[in-house]
Amino acid sequence: MNDTDDFEFRVESRLTSHGVYVDEVTETADGYELSYESIAADSESVVPHREVGRVINVFRDLHAEDWSGADIDALVTDFEGNKKGRWYVEAEWIDELHNGELTELEFSERVVDTITTP
């Protein structure tokens, strides 16, 4: 198992208990691309904000405290593969959050504003 596979496994392991089933985590030059199936998005027909926060916090938790962030681009589907939405985080926002330039609320608002639905 290489580092990328190990990271994907750790992300998947932490999210499964929250009804988030990771299909794929791909490391890109700028960050990560993530696709996952969501129980909540399936039942609510929206991308739940709280769930997005959980996903981001797992990425933050799996990196060192001095992590300056990475772009995260996520695709959310239901269990039948129907697209429910997309959201993203810019590396700069994570860095600003860690440096105290953004509050948790401001950070969350930025991310929620990126959510799009098909």
C-alpha cells in the first residue's frame, strides 16, 4: 500500500461511520479530488452542510498542525450514482483558518457558498 492508498483508506475509515462512503480520493498537483456517496444527500436531496464540514475536518485531522492546506474538490452522489452536488475548498482558506485570519464561521460560509447542485 503506498502513501496515497493509505491516505484514502484513512479518509474512508473516518467517514464511513457518518454515512459518507468514499469512492475515490485522488491527489492532484494542487490538492485532492474526492468523490463520495452520501446517505444524507440521498434522503434529503441536498448536500448537507454538516457533512461537508465532517469531510473537511477529516482532511485537516490527517495532516500535521502546520499544514498550510490544499484545494479539495468534492463530488457528492447518492447510492445509485446520481450526482447530488459539488463543493470545494481553496488551500488559501485552510491556511487563513489555521493562521487565525478566518474564523470557523467565516470558513464554513465560504465553503457552503461553493455548493452547487445539478
